[in-house]
Amino acid sequence: MGVGVGVSAQRYSVLSKVDMSAVRWTKGFWAERFEVCRDSMLPHLWKIYTDAGISHAFENFRIAAGLDTGSHSGPPFHDGDFYKLLEGMAATYAVTKDQRLDSLMDLAIAVIVKCQRPDGYIHTPTIIAERNHPGKNAAFEDRLNFETYNMGHLMTAGCVHYRATGKRTLLDAAIKAANYLAAFYKRSSPELARNAICPSHYMGIVELYRTTGDTAYLKLAENLINIRGLVSSGTDDNQDRIPFREQYTAMGHAVRANYLYAGVADVVAETGDKSLRKNLDSIWRDVTEHKMYITGGCGALYDGVSPDAVSYSPPDIQEVHQAYGRAYQLPNATAHNETCANIGNVLWNWRMLLLTGKAQYADVMEETLYNSVLSGVNLDGGRWFYTNPLRASRDFPYTLRWSGGREEYIRLSNCCPPNLARTIAEVSDYAYSVNEKGIWVNLYGGNRLETSEVGIGQVTDYPRSGKVRLVLHRTSGKEFSMMLRIPGWCHGAGVRVNGKSFAAGLEGVGMPRSAGSGRWVMWSSLVCRCRRYW
């Protein structure tokens, strides 16, 4: 049960991923969502991002590559939006082997590679400015310019593209960008070296380590966490007012926060750092017990004042936006709950599940996927939400910044649609995990799992029905166990094997977030070729 071509197992994790494309949705809820992603979301986003009359996401790369002239247009994180789209396309290609997707990715990657500087730096706002004003070098002039955020998504997309296609084109660009960052941090001033807005690059750098085996990337990720919070102008909004190792509650911009927590979890999985694990455990309890909506949504506040970094001198008051607030500060009508923040919650809990093997993290992951991630797109896959409030009305006595219905293109900030598309394309990766005990069933949905040692079919209309049937089609002849997650909301669940009731023991889950936390039922010593039911 290997974990994929060119991917190392997390050294300190209880569970490992299955191979990319090992799981294919067959019928039911997630098969339907995957089809909408494949047939509507990805084509819709490709059309928008490659039409310069609507969005400059791809046009910015063309200008930076010298294939066109003009100025940068759009938010500074537009590059990252396009990398997320490529990741979603690559994840879909891994399953479908659609040659059109492969050709479109090749087309885009050729332009991206052409615009990358020889030293590995890549950020179209800066590169275009340098083209239009020779001699100007604006790299990292603004610590809030999303350079490392964009590069982080390039790294993740490069790794996924490599695993899906076997091609190194985007991976090599990602490696060059990571090497640039490593060199930059060594030679730059301490203040510049601590740039880390919305740190997708923590996840991206660790993913590069797993893909290439180069320990320099893991050391880089460790160092970035260690120096985080040492900036002189740090804020709670960006989680860098104090060092991360001193943070035990969730604070600030919820997208940035959840990306940070997911990246730290990646580092813990590879290093076993117990002090960082202590931070994550404490912050996770704070989020799930005090600051997360019943939908799994995160980031209750549109705007506000940091509850911790305030003073009686108005110029020193720190503002926060799209942020975690105080405990239980969870308004319904004005809930922000950006789709990207909720996706970050999934990314974080997936990593905590692998790290610990505790079902409580799969519970939160599932809760969020169904209720505050999928809410970000309509059923047809062409209109999107930026925010996900729990209540809406046309009769509010005030105007919210993000009000009204879903939009085809969120011009001010279209980061959520490609993030959502790549997430749906990759949900199958979360369905199972493995370790020396056997197969862990994390999510339910009609699918087929094929590893080198076992073939399993899952037949269910979940979540419309609670009945799940698992059929073993093939085994290697070795004994193994299956761990089936019983969701925390589920009471009175039962297991039948070949039609007969099966008295199974429940695995403990450690720190439950509530009395209803999920748990595992272990179905052990299987060498069978027969049907199994749950």
C-alpha cells in the first residue's frame, strides 16, 4: 500500500495517504460533484482566466513572459489563483487521463516557465514592473504582496502535476522558486526574511520535500516557522505579532490562520516536533470548541479590532478582517466564513487526521466539506460565493461588503473558486488512508479503491442514506484490518459481516471535541474474498 510515485510517507504520522488516483468515485454524491467539477467548474474557470477581457490571471503571465505588452491587472494573488486551477486540472487528469486537460496544462506551463526569472523568482506584478521599468527590482518590497503565497501554490501544483502526468515542467519551476526563497532568506535582512502573508508556502515547501526527498526544503520550512513572529510590525491579523510557538489560541485572518496551521502540521508530521504539536492541539480545541460554526465555517468577523493586540492609544489599535474573533463570537447574519478559510479548515484537519489517526479530525473535515465548502458553489458549478453566512436577508438595515447571491466571477477577489475546484477534484484523496494495521475508511461515498494489496468497492447513497456496503474484490492473501469511521453524530451504528452482526471494539479517539466525537470500529484479521457490510 504505497503512498504514491515520488512521495515519501510522513515519518511521524500514524496514517499515510493512498496513491494518487487510487480512489475513483463511481456513483452517488461525490461522483456527481466530481462530474460537475470536471465538466463545469474547471472549463468555466479556464475560460474566465484565459480571457483577458474578463480576467488577467493568465494574461499577466503572458505579459511577464514578453509574449504581450501591458501592465499587471488584478489582485497580487492572481498568480496563485491560476496555480490552484492547474492543480485542480492535474488532479482531475490523474483520474480521467483526459488528453485535452493535459494539452491545456502544457500550454499554460510553457508560458509560466518562460516568465520565471533565471534566479527562480516568479511573481507577475513584480516581473511586469521590471519589464516596464528596466533596472527596477521590486521583489519583496511589500511584505503583504503575496509573493510567497503565490510561490507556495506553485509548489503544490508542481508536485500534483508531476504525480499526475510524470512531467517535470511545473515541478522544476517550483523547485527553482523554492531554491530562490532559500537563498533569499539567507542573504536578506531579518525583516524581509520574515515575509509570510497567507503562508501556503509552508505546505508547498514540505510537499516539495516529500516529492524530491531533498531535506533542505524541510529545514527551510522549519526555519520559516521559527522566525515567524519576529517582525517589528507583526499583527494578529497575520498571526505574526508574537512567535508561533507562543500561540495557543486562533487569531486573525482565518484563511491565513488555517493555512498556517496546516503548514505547521506538515512540519510536525516530518519532524515530530512536540512543542509545535502542543500549539496545534491547543489552537484546534480553541477553534472547534469556541470559534467554529456548526457548518465548519471559520472567520466570523468581517472587520474589527484584535481582541489581544489593542491599547488605549488609537494609532496603535490593530485591526483584523475576515477573522477569528473572541470565543463564541459567532454571528449568523454577518458571518464571513470565506470559502478559502473553510477549505483551509479541511486542509488542516486532513493533516491532523494523518498525524494522529484520530477520528475527530475526520469528523470536522467531513462537516466542513458538506456544509461550508460545497456551499461556495452552485449545483451547476458556474456561480460562486466568497462568504458563507448562516442567514441572509434582503432586508438588512445595512450593506455588507459581500452581499447578494453567487457570482460567475468575483472580480475583487476570485481566490475561492479555483480553491474550491481543486478541493472537489481531490476529495477522493481523503477517502482512505493506510498504515501497518490496514485500511482506514475516512469518508463515505460510492467509490473503488485499488492499491497493490487490496481492491475495495464502496456502495452507498451516503449522505442521503446511512447504509454503506463494502465489498472486497481482491486481496494479496495477507491479513489486514479495516478501520471504519463512525461519525460523531451517528448513534446506534452497527456492522454486519456477510449478513451477520459483527461485535466490534471501538478505538479510542483521545481528546474528544465533544461527547459526540467520531470513533473507529476495527474490523480485523481479514484475508477474505467475500462481501463485507457495514
